[in-house]
Amino acid sequence: MRMFIASDIHGSAVNLERFFGIVDSALPEHPDTKVVLLGDTYNHGPRNPLPEGYAPMRVAKLLNDAMSFITVIKGNCDSEVDEMISNFPIIGDFHMDWNGRTVFFTHGHKVNPDCPPTGVRPGDVVFYGHFHKPSVTEKEGVRYVCVGSVGIPFDGTPRSYAVLDEDKVTLKDFDGNVLDSFALNG
Ligand SMILES: [Mn+2]
């Protein structure tokens, strides 16, 4: 299986369309692809400017049409009304086994390199968003991957996402450039 992980759409329908275009173009090679979205999905957020192509109901339409292959986590800008426009659940943090290691998925405002998830062990990988800047941080043998933001990247960073393959993690921008990557060995 392959997973695309993105975050912080903040209602930017045009950029969610671009992201889904990237996912679609990889589907012929990896038909079993899933997508995980790490929260801050519809609302721009009171501290943020309006993103390019702000259209939360169009974001809802795109996600409802994609509900068979997406998992959506709740972020700190996501509210109860968001669930009314979504035909899919907006869930809390989760983790899963990935070839003998655990991969964690979280929005990132409560769990991040400074606040590790409960039960994390060396070799595990934590995917998070919230900070709107793509990065890979290693701390006590754990890799923390901030996937960046689809809608409102901060400080001149590019729009970005992560790809989780069986044997590696790749952080990429929307133009296909590899921002960082690491192997998953053993
Ligand atoms: Mn955010």
C-alpha cells in the first residue's frame, strides 16, 4: 500500500484539486493508494489570511467525492459544523502498524517533536501538520514528518505533502521536487 499524507487545506479548493491531481497521476502505478489528511480542512482560521481559492463547500464536495480513499483527522480549526457538510467521519489521532514499526497520524498542535505520542518507540514515524512548513526532524530515534500545508504554507515554503511507501518516506512539493526523504529499514 501507499499513502499520501497532506494537511492544512484551510478551505483552499484550488490547491486541494492540485493535490488530488498529483494523487490521481500516481494511481495507475499504485492503485491501492490511500490519502490521509491531518486536519484544518475547511476553515481559514482566525489567525490566517484567506487562502488562494477559498471555497470550503467546494472542498467538501471534493472530499465527499473522494470519501472511499481518504481518512480525515480533526485539527484545531475544525468545528462541529464541519461534520455536517462531510459524508465521512472526522476522526481523532490514530496509528497503525507499518511493516513492524508504528506510524502515527496527528494534526500536531498537541503531538509533535516536543510532545511525542504515547507509546512511541525508536524506528517509529510520526506524521503531523499544523506548522504549515515541511520538515523532517529526528528525535530519540523517532522521525517526525511535518507534511506542510496544502492551503497556506508559511514563510515562503512550498505547498507540500508526504508519501509513505513500504520502504521509504518522501516529502515533496507540488512541483514534484523532493524536499526530503528517508528509508524505512528492517
Ligand atoms: Mn492550520
